[in-house]
Amino acid sequence: MPRRVYTPRKQELPLKGDNTSIFLQVMISIAVFIFAITLSGVLSINSMLYNWNRSILGSLTVQIMPVNSANKEKAAAETLAYQEKAVEFLKTVDGIVKVTPLQDEQLKKLIQPWLGDGVNIDNLPMPRIIDIKLAPDADIDFAQVAQNLAQASPQASLDNHKLWLNKLIQFADGLKLIAMTILILVTGITSGAIFYTTQMSLGLHKNIIEILHIMGAKDTYVAQQYAKRMAFLGGSGGIIGLFFSFPVIFFIGSLARQIEGGIISEANLSFGDWLVVCSLPLFSLTISMTTAYYTVKKTLQKML
Amino acid sequence: MEKYREPETIIEMQNVGIRYDQGPEILSDIKLSLKKGSFHFLTGKSGAGKTSLLSMMYLQQRPSRGSISVFGKNINFTHRDGLAMLRRRIGVVFQDFRLLDHLSAFDNVALPLRVCGMDEREVRKRVTELLNWVELSRHMQDTTATLSGGEKQRIAIARAVINRPELLLADEPTGNVDNDIAPKLMKLFVELNKLGTTVVIATHSDKLINDFAYPQLHLQNRSLHIHYPSEISRLGGRHA
């Protein structure tokens, strides 16, 4: 009686046994590791720029320089008087919807990180800050307002943040460009490695591929077996690389958060950003699969 | 009176020549027309070019010159996928078997059906039937690397005929099988031929040529000569 126990179907191309498999998996892991860290950097910079823009767009700051006098109480009262004059003037300007002088506690909180805990702020001549919110469609001639403000309150100066913000944006854009270059290089190198290892593997299994062709297999049949294997290597390598990148991303994030009241602490990854980072194994799977598929198709074109 | 219809031409070769790299031509000016349902032996000394001629017939090699049409399609003008479709209509038995030794006997025989995308239940049915017929069902799940030469030969033949090919090309198909198995395999080829399969068998076996009175495609001095049974008996059964 013949045996009718069927073992699971094996792939005709024994790609699991290829020595290049482990090399590719490790390479893809490293690529995704670098990719994840760099990408989270790019996304953080984006979120930082967004936060800066959101907080600065539609706002102005007026600074009232402290009056210099030996009598501290008198100086403080005069500074406050200049602030009152500036507030009165600013409320008359078209396009300004809200004028909020900052309280002493708020001022101290702003200055504290720059001076450290060892300095008694109360003994220092403190400037006054007025926060101004603009109407969304405000069309203000800042130079004219600054000039009129100086006349209304000689100690006051207007800051529309644009100058320093532009410099920061330039810097951030530079960082982004470097990061994007790294991402392109990593993708290119990984695709190149997949291309060459696939070609090498095709050479190794030339006899089997010939048999498959003689049996009537189309190039797609062979390419699909490679694509399937590379999808596994790309996906699993991607998961490993992503897994090892998490501690590094969290560590860099914790370093950024230690810079209190600074610029970098604005750089948090949103839920959407995390989704993008976590989808990297899917990306590596797709890249590996398509690169292998088209490499096989292209290489087999040279055979009859 | 019924009008005589010329049988369909399966393979047509016109002035075909083949050479490897810059070497001399192994075959020159081959002209051949194989009709549907014909049965031929391919003979000639070792190195006469039998394997090269067969490899052009199963579309593994292009000729260096001349043209080949298979099932009415000129292979020089046929797209790769079109060639694959033509190959599915051809069964090939290799002298060195060319089995995939990491696969089981079952998977090897199933190969032509699977590359066509046949339903797996149908694959199992057909392969099991054929392996029973070639008396190898007990080795169904064994990898072919563990089988004897004769068993491998039977697996190779089963793989070639599983898809009920229109053209069967066999290179020394009975060379490695026992004397009692050889006639059975030849009977299979004859039966397939009766069902309409065109058969070409490359062989050195005088016994085979004498036992079965089929015309010979004889390769000698790079040329192809066709000898018919009456002529063969007159020449004493073989061509030196």
C-alpha cells in the first residue's frame, strides 16, 4: 500500500541555506537601526520647527528695559510705569488682539534656566516683558509700530522673533538635510547589497533555475521565490534593527528633556511619528522584496 | 474522398548551426521537420552533437545561425514568457537526470505541474498515480539524493511525462534502468506517442533501435541524416 503522507511543499530554490542570508539579515538590521534613529531625529526636528512656528507665529514680544537707578524701588516703579504706557499704546494698534504683561513669577521662571539656581534673581534689575497676540489676518508695519512704541514708552523695544527664528530654522534645515542624506545612503547601500547578493545567489542556483525554466517556469515564478525569501529577511531584519533602536531613541530623548526651558525639549515625537518609525520593518520588507524581485527579473532576461 | 491533411509540424529547423564561443561549429546546416505524432531515435557517436540538438529543441539554447520554429513559433521572435509557455508543452528526460536533490521524489515529479500553477489537489492525484505506475510510491517522500540511479531515472521520466507533453525529448532514458524496467518505460513512450505525443529519444542502444522500428535522426560529421526502418535493417541496425 503506497504511503500517502504528504510533507509540506518545499521551495524549489533552497534559498534558506544561502550563506548570504545571515549577512543580509544583519545588514538590514543595522540599516534599520541607523534609519530609525536618523528618522526619529528628522521627525523631532520637524516637530520642533512646528512648535516654534506655532508658538511664535501671530505673537510679538515687547521688552521694557529696567530703569537704572540707585533707588531700586523707584527704578522698579518707573519701569512699571513705562510698561503701563507701552500697554496703553499697544492696545490702540490695529491687528493686536491681546496684550499681556508677564508677572514677576513668570519672568523669574523664564530667566532661571539661563542663570542657574545659585543666583538670587530678586537682586537683579529685571526687564518687563509684554506678550502680544496678533489677529490671524493682521497686517502690521512692524517698523512703524516699533518707532511709535519707542515714542510712547522710551524704554520699550519690539521683538518679532523673526531674526533668531530664521537662523534656527536654517540650522534645523541643515540638520534635516544631513539626516535625509544619511537615509538615502542607507537605503541605497542596503538595496545595493540586496542586488549583489541576489545576483550571487542566482549564480549559485543557476542549475536549478535552468531546470525550472525547462519545465516551463516564467521568470516571475523564480522572482517570486526570491521576493518571498527577501521579504522575510527584510521584515525580520527590520524588526531586529527597530528593537535595538528604541533604547537609543529614548536615551537621546531623555538627554533632550534634561535641557529645561530650552529649544530641544520642544522636539517630541508625536503618535503619528512613532507610527512612521515603527513601520520601518514594513519599509525594509518592501525594499528587500522589490529589489530582489526586479534583480531576478533583470538578470534572467540574459538567459534564454 | 477525404482530403489528406499534412500533420502539424512540431519542430522546424532551417540551416541551423551551433558553436560554443569562438569554437568550430558542432552542428552545421541542420534541416529538420518533425511532424506531430512522429517517433524518432536520435543517434550518433559521443560528441556528435545529440545533446546540443536536443537542447535547442527544448529551447535551452539558441542556434548560432539559422532559425528554429517550435509549435509553429519562431523562437527568435518569441517573448520570454512565450518561450516558457512553449516549454510547458515539452517533456525532457536528461541523461544525468537533473533532479533537484534537495526535494522529495514527489516534489520533483510535481514540478512541471506546479510551475503551471495547477491546483495542489490535482497535483497530488496525478503525481501519486504516476509514481505508483513507475513503482516508486514507497519513495514518494524520500529526497532524490537517496535514490539509486535507476530510481532517479524513473523519477526523471515521470517528471517529463506528468504534464502529458506534446513533445517528449529523452536523452538515453533507459541507460540506467534495469532490463525489466526498460521495456516498461519504452512502452510508456510508445503509448504516449499513440496518444499524439511526438517523441525523440537519443540513444546508443542497438537493442532499442532494433526492437522498435522507428526512423533515426543520425548525426554524423556535423550533419543530420534521416534513416527509415527499412534502410536501417539493410544497414544492419546501426550507423557507425
